[in-house]
Amino acid sequence: MIPILRTRKHRSAIINLSSSFGHFISHGASTYTHSKVMVDHYSRTLAIENKDKLDIITVRPFGVRTPMMEMKKGAFMISPKDCVISSLADLGQSDTTWTGFMHKVQASYLAKMKE
């Protein structure tokens, strides 16, 4: 797929879906966390290797209202539509996004807690 995207006249984009668990490790979710860490590293490597032709971003939401998350409630849950819109807004600006203002606030807070 990447060789085809690289031959296009205009820049192309690849959007990979990760999770906040790929950055902030969570107890009891080791397999899920590991898979999201790998998505993050794969995307960042692709971004470095293809920065001349492709915009590659990793989406790291904290919580998206989907059937998988229907048991979770809270102020930080966003809709799938909001996740996509906010991720596209960050495309070309960064190689990762926390998907929206509330998730960016939460990521900033947790990053400070890790220090």
C-alpha cells in the first residue's frame, strides 16, 4: 500500500488507531496495552521513513462511545465522529493525537503525574 501512496501526485495520509493505553500503561490490560504500543511504534517509524510523501498519525483516544465501551460513562468519553474530526484536525501537525480537547487535557495531566 505504501509504495502506491508514495507514487501519488498529492500527499496521502495513513491514520492508525491506537489508544491512550499505548502510552499510559494500565493494570490488567497487558495484551491490549502491548498491541497499542506496537501500533504507536510502527506508525512513528512509518512517519519517519515517509515524511516526504505521507502524513501518518496515530490516534490515541482515552474513551470513545462504542459497543466495546458501552459500560463506561464519563465526561471524557467522546463520540466516534468527534474522534475522527479532531484527529483529522491534527493530521500533518503531529504524528500522534489525543483526539480532542478533553483527551488532550487528560493526557497532559497524566503526563505530569508520571514525572
